[in-house]
Amino acid sequence: EEHASDDPDAITNPIVIVEVLSPSTERSDRGEKFAHYQRLPSLQEYVLVAQDAPRVEVFRRQGSSWLLTIFEAGASVTLASIGATLPVDELYADPRRA
């Protein structure tokens, strides 16, 4: 991990970034933030998690391009950059009903 000189909590070489979308941030998350993140050479995956429906979008670096894969209810999200697989249904499970 490399940390920003002006913010010890900020990592300057992330492999994966996950954003939970909200009505007030979605436009920025899909636009200017993603454009900025694409310039990070270390970044391999950018993940957008919807709040209002079981939907996870994974943008994966493929050379100089980004490939989008959408995961919905019943699917499992694979994050190759960190070797993790997460069932979408579990991401959206209500722990109060467990």
C-alpha cells in the first residue's frame, strides 16, 4: 500500500474500488470519479453497487479498455483482482431476517 502524503488514510495505489450508488452520487461515481480512477495504473476493478435493486456492476481493466459485467439476483460477483466471490443475494440480505 502506498499512502497519500497529505492523508494517511488515502491509498494511492488501489487494486479495486467499490462505490455504493445513491441518487446524489451516482452521476459522479459513473462520470468524473470513474474517469479519475481510470488513470490509476494499479486499479484493476471498479465496482458499483446499486442501493435500490440487487445489481452490481464490475468494470474490469482489459489492457487499455474497461469491460463491464453486470451481476444481478442469483448470480455471484467475482472480483479477480482480490480473488473473491460474493453472492449478490448475500450482499442484499437483510440481517434482521436471518
